[in-house]
Amino acid sequence: MPFKKDLKIKPNFTQITLSLASPDSILERSYGEVLKPETINYRTYKPERDGLFCERIFGPVKDYECYCGKYKRIRYKGIVCDRCGVEVTEKKVRRERMGHIKLVVPVVHIWYFKSLPNKIGYLLGLSSKKLETIVYYERYVVIQAGIREDKNYLDLLTEEEYLEILDQLPKDNQHLDDMDPKKFVAKMGADAVRDLLARIDLNNLSYQLRNQAATETSQQRKAEALKRLGVVESFREANERTTNRPEWMIVQYLPVVPPELRPLVPLDGGRFASSDLNDLYRRVIIRNNRLKRLIEIKAPDVILRNEKRMLQEAVDSLFDNSRKSNAVKAEGGRALKSLSDVLKGKQGRFRQNLLGKRVDYSGRSVIVVGPELKLHECGLPKDMAAELFKPFIIRKLIERGIVKTVKSAKKLVDRKEPVIWDILENILKGHPVMLNRAPTLHRLSIQAFQPKLIEGKAIHLHPLVCGAFNADFDGDQMAVHVPLSNAAVLEAQLLMLSSHNILNPQNGSPITLPSQDMVLGLYYTTKGRKSEGDNIVKGEGKAFYSAEEVIIAYNEGKVDLHAYIRVKAKLRENDVFEEKLIETTVGRVIFNQMVPEEAGFLNMLLTKKALREVIGDIIKFTDVPRTARFLDDIKQLGFNMAFRGGLSFNLSDLLIPDNKQEMLNSAQGEVDEITSNYNMGFITNNERYNQVIDIWTRVNNRISETLNKMLELDKQGFNSVYMMLHSGARGSKEQVRQLGGIRGLMQKPRKSGSSGGELIENPILANLKEGLSVLEYFISTHGARKGLADTALKTADAGYLTRRLVDVAQDVVITEEDCGTLRGIPISALKDNDEVVEPLYDRIIGRVSLYNIIDPLTDQLIVKAGEEIDEDVATLVENTAIETVEIRSVLTCESRKGVCVKCYGRNLATGRRTEKGDSVGIIAAQSIGEPGTQLTLRTFHTGGAASGMAT
């Protein structure tokens, strides 16, 4: 038998093939047989001979030193000690040398009969249940009927039936060779499965299954035949490249993992921390040795069968403990981690250690808001910065001659001497840090910032970047990473700095948007109020020569912030500036002091939606640094004005419509009428349910509209709740309706797999201001709880979707300027019946035209073939009678690898054409995955109330 074969992997291999290990290949890789379950001697801490850590099998524990100490030092390298049998070599071989356990009886590998698709089951045509009864020694299986024609191949027999058949057989039948066609052969356990697999002729089976799939009339049996054919074909295909026999799915020799990969570490107090694999291997060896002894003493069949079953279960647990219903547990009731568990999942070898590594120069802390920061800055706690930049500080201390050695420099840093803070300030200039908030759903979840040293232990974050990180300040934590090399620092400054990431790569709209207090402050500032009765608005109707005059008048208290005035201003219309006298408010003039000149005077009430458009325009008209400055200015103004306005949520701001009860009574009347129709048998239960839901939905909407109108007219729209809602700062119409209208219909928690009505048909008629009755409160908790459960369950699915999308799209990279294809796809406005969902303008902007586009009425050339369709061209196309435009597309790109610039078009994150090397596939995957995860978190916020939004 080949043994201890040195199988060196050539460094220049091009592919890896995974195949079944044959018993011979397991022995080739093995350096010896593990015979005892012992690990190490608890007195001497030395490995036991022939045990799971044996030095004779796996190599020495100390470099170039044998077990008994006869040979020490490197000069004896390669010698095998004649006394203890240990090879004198390096201890690192204990990471790669494998051993083996010779099993007394073969064992079926759990992966091939317990997982889906069930490989052994498909090959033999047996169901999982039947196969398990054979494997776990519960039933005999007929391997060869021989002279017993009443029994068929693969029939299952109980022990009584088997013994009965043996009694009836001629005496000499059992003495025949197993391959003799007359002999009756029936076995149980892995031995039986191995015999069955060894007898399979793959080519013949493939032919039979193809024939069955072609001629079978029953769809179910056809599908079954095709599934089996898939497994058979994969074996046949594998046999063309290498040998891969079906019976190798049965384990005869069990490989033992190198001991350094399943360590046993002595702890203080004489205890040991051991890898779970050692326990699992120990159970296999103990059971194997016991079975060997039982066979030697010729124990009864029942005892042997039980021991064989236990050996099968022990090997199952070693390979895949989590797949078994009765998993082997440690003392604390924790399931032991088997070989499969070590590899699979988020905590497994691949995702935890190979694809993701822990890095030096990183830290994490809680985040708090830093409104005093600039857009590209973050506040870094002093202690954290001193630790992160320690090597840089040490270098500077030695360069300046403050200390001579690294050791003394370290002491200086650890003691936090005052001298290091000046050096740290100096180092931080022009050395950005990267902040990351988990979960990292898209590329904006990691951005670079210029650090500012601050006292305390929390990281300060600029309020405008919260949207990109999806961060809030209720205890979120963020990680800090330091780019070390010059190239990394340069990349962080040029590409990752937060002030360069104002646009969202998903859709090109600004993501660094003011939110909540800032929006409310800006809305309050730009809202106008007219004089009414005794409420005189100071300075209303006055005319001013310039904005400066307005500011002086406001500071002197001559005009009110909300007064409608007339002022001379520069307006930008169709890229032309025009100076004229316009009606506006004092607040809008104050806001326009911060707007870049290139954008002209913006005379509008600022809501969140309007701000998004304003910021988008300013990026177009100016550059990124100017936009970043504008964002910081409006952040300051927004916070300031929200504070000055004293806008708060007041119970009296929640109005209740006067005719609410009247509407509810009329709706209740309609519902009663429908119920009586149902009782008299005029309509079915489903019709009744749908009509009732329709009535309550209609009333709900009417009350909601009435409430919104009331709030809008209250105090000229200066009702706090209305301002919060209308500005887009916080809340939704749904929530305001629940506060002041009626809570309405609630969602019904569904049992998994059941269909039926999603809504409870008795609405909650009270609102939260009036308070709920006990029954109403109970119904509402029902729905709210569903929201919480959904959130927990669906987030994992959405994350998995993102991972699969990235896996598919990761190799789509921009590789060339133009692939020269003549193909493209036609694009027209997206319509739902006659309603335009997405106009043609939005769909063609930033794409490259396939042909010349000519105005059908004037015959004028709008854009040449191969040119980008920018905003102006898209507007021209939209204004003509053209309904469909042919554009270059990634779907028709003919680049050998990746896609080309012209087929992709504009990079939405920069607003310019994409460049070579852009990984557009990953951006596309993140652009679908990130909103997908956010959507699952939506149910959480409506409190279980039925809303029209897709969740």
C-alpha cells in the first residue's frame, strides 16, 4: 500500500478539481494510523503514542527534536529516531501531515445521503427514508435475488424475513461466491450500499434513464428520471478527467486532520482548551476500537449491529454535526463544530478567514453628531488617534531627536505626554481616515474623512453623511481604518473623501441631503405669512433695491422673517441671467446668500424634495468643493433657524376633523347594509369582505384628506405638525392620519403558507390623540408585532440576495473605450397603461445613441451616432414627436471581457462618462441590494397599519 507519499503541489497550476477521495489516495496522504483516542499526557504535556497528536505520525512538537530526546538540532534533519520512531524535522509539518483511522466496517458519508440532492439515493433509485433504514442497520436490502425469484433487486427485508429466507435456501447457496448469479445476497449498513454502488454500470444506467425520461408519460416520474440522470452524468463526466467511482462515497479509511488545525492548548489551572474536532475524532476511535474487540470475541449480532450504527453516527457527527437531528453536544448544551461547520457559513473558514481578515490600525467606537464639522471632516477621539497613528508618531519623535529608541518613544506615547499631541496634529494634516458602518451595503458605507482631534471617547460624524451610511445616533457604532501607504492616502483623498461622494451611484441624485431639523429650519425660513386681522406681519409689501438691504432691515428688526417683500434679484432661466424685481420673502433672501451665483436667485419654499433638486442643479452649475461649502452653509442655517423657530410637537397641533363621527356613522351604515345582504344570501363571503374593506379604505382616505386640508389652513400652514410633514422633515401622511384621524385597518399576522385576507376587517375608529380602547389596542399590537418579526427575518434574505448579485456581476468591468458594436436596444417611456411611470428623458439621459437622431418635423440633426445624450439633447428629443430611441447597451456590448465605455454610458456617481477600470457590475449589484435591505425595514415604521406601499 503506498504510504507517506510526499504530494507536492506544483506552483504553476491553472485549475483545481474537486473529486471523491479513493481509499488509496487517503492512505497515500496519511503518515500513519491513529489507534488510540488519547491526546496528550496530562502530566508531561507530551503527545501520547498512536494517539490523536502522536509525534510519530504527525511530526515533532519542537523543531528538530524527537520525542525521546535522542536527536536534537538541525544536523540530524531527516533522520527517523530508532527508539521513538519520530522524524527529526520542523514542527510546522504538524500543520500539513494527515493520519488515518482504519474503520472496522465501512461507513456512508453523510453528505451523500442526508443532503439534498441525495446523491446515493438518486444513483440507486432509493428514497432518503429507505436509504436511511439500510444505512442505520434497520433493514436488509436485496443486492442479488439469485434463486429467490419472488424477491426483487433493492427490496427491503426485516430481520425476521431475512432469517426466514435463509432457512428456506439450499445449504450450499450461502457458500457460493457473491458474484455467482445464483447466490441470494442481502446485506445491511454501509457494506450493502457499497456493494450496490460497486455493481452500478453508469453507461447502462444513463441509457435507461434517458429512455425513461423520453418515454415516461407521468410528469413526476419524468422529473425524477431527469434528476437521477443529472447525478449519473456528472459521474460520467468526472470519469473523463479523473477516476471518480460511486463506491468511494462510502468511507473505509477516515482521514485525520493535521493536529495543528485542531489544537489542544493548556490553560492555567491544569485545564485544556480543545478544538471540538478532537472530541468528535475521539468518539469515532473509541467506538471503532470497541467494535473491533466485540468482533474478536464473537459478540451476538444484535450487539454488533448496535455498535456499527453508533460508529456510523459518530462519523456522521464528525463530518456534519449540524445536519443531524440529535447533534453531539458539549457540556453547556452547545452543539460541537464539525468539519462542515468549520467551513460553511459566515463564521466558516472561507468567509471569516480567507475572504475577510482582521486588520491592524483600526478601531471602533460609538458615533455622536458633530454639527460643527465641515462635510469632509470627522471628529476622532484623542486616545484612539494616538493608538492608531502610533508608528507615525514614533517615527516623528525619533526624527526630531526627542527620543533615541523606538522603545522609549513607545513609552512616551503610552504615557500620553503633551509633546505627542503637537506631533499628532501635524501627522493628521493631509492624512485621512476611513469610516465604515456595518452593514456595508453599498460603496458609500465606507468613506474617507479628514480627522479632527476631540476630547471624549466617541467619534463625531457630520450630520449630512448619515443618509449615505444609513446611520443614526441611537447607539450606532462605526469602525475607523487608517490608510498607510502613500497610494492609499492619495486614493482616500481623491476618490473616497465624503465631499466627493455627494451623488448616489444608484441613480445620480444627491445623497448628502439635509434631513430632519435642517429641512424643518430651511422650510420655516423660506415660508411666507400674510397679515391677518390683528396679526400684522412687519414690513409686508416693502420693496428693496438689493439683498444686502433686506438683510440690514431684518437685522434692525424692520421686517419679519416671513414677510412677503419685493426685491431686485438675478434669476437664471434657460441658462440666461435676468435681473428683475420679484416678490419673495425675507427668509428666502437670507437663504440665497448661501446659494452660489451660478445658480441665480432661488425663489421657492424649500422642502426635502426641492432641496434634492437644488443640490443636483448646483453640482451641475458649479463644482464639488463649491457644493460641499453650500451644503455646510445650509446645514448651519437649517439648525440655527429650527432652533430660533422653536418648532416643537404640541398636542393642540393635532387637529381632529369636525365631521369625523358623521363620516364613520355613514360608513358603518353601509357596512351594516352589506352584512344584511350577506346574511340574506345575496353575496358571498369574499364579496362581503372586499366590499367592507373598500368602504373603510374610502373613509380612511376621506378623513385623511380632510385632516390634511385642516392642518394646511391652520395658522396659515404654520402648524408644527403640518410643517414637519409638508417639509419632509419627519413623519408621513399615514402617521398623521393615525394621530389625528383614525388608525384605520390593521394588518393580519399570517401563518406561514396560509393565504387569505391581509387586513382585519374591523378598523380601529379611534385615533392616538383620543386614545384606544382595550380591544383596539389589542388589534393594533397584533399588526405592530408582525412588523418587528418581518424585519428580523427578511434582513438576512436581502443580504443574501446582495451577495448572490455581486457573485454574478463582479466580473463586469469597463475594459475598453468602444467595442464597435452595431447593435443596441430600443428605449421608450415606461408606461403603466396610459400613465407614464418613467419618461423618455430619464431613460436616455447619459446613454450613447446608436444612430443619428433626427427631428422628424424639421429634419434637423439632434445628436450623432456614438455621442452621449446629455440633458439638453434629452430635452430636445422629449419635445419632438420621437417616441423610441435606439441606444447602446451593456446587453449588446461586444467587448471580449467586461463592457465598453460607450455601451455603459454615464457614471451616475460622478455625472461624467465612465472610465476604464470602473467596476460597474459591483455598483449595479449594490444598487439593487441596498434598497432591498432598506425596504424590509419599512414595515417596522408604520406600526403594522395597513399601507399601500409594497413591503
